[in-house]
Amino acid sequence: MLEIIQLKLQKMVTFSYIVTDTASKTCALIDPAFETEMILNEVKTRGYTVTNVINTHCHSDHTAGNAAILAATGAPAIHP
């Protein structure tokens, strides 16, 4: 089953998404800008493993958290 979790990031009031496969407990993070600890805590609390980081475009309000997320998860990044 697919589940999409929307996270409101306070800095610049943008959104990040966790797109999950509940059966395999894996997820992709979309636009993980800012507040990376909050994003990673949400993933951990739900018991998911991050398999990909996806950016919809390359503005910093969508990519600012990439380095921290990639370092913490080892997941590959996908850019447009």
C-alpha cells in the first residue's frame, strides 16, 4: 500500500513528502529541505528505510537538506 505523508517545513513555508511502501517499510523523500532532523525522526518513528531522495527542482527551498539526509541514510539522490 502506498502512503504519502506531507510535512510542513517552517523555514520558507515549504513542504517535504515521505512517499512510502507500507508493505516493504521503505520510502522516498521528496524535496527534503530544511528541518532534516524532523524529517528523519518522522521516518524513524514510522519504521521506514529511505531508499531515494527526490528533488522536484534544484532551488534551495527544495534541496537544502540533501547533504544531511544523504549522509544519514546513504540513499541515492535523484535530480531533474
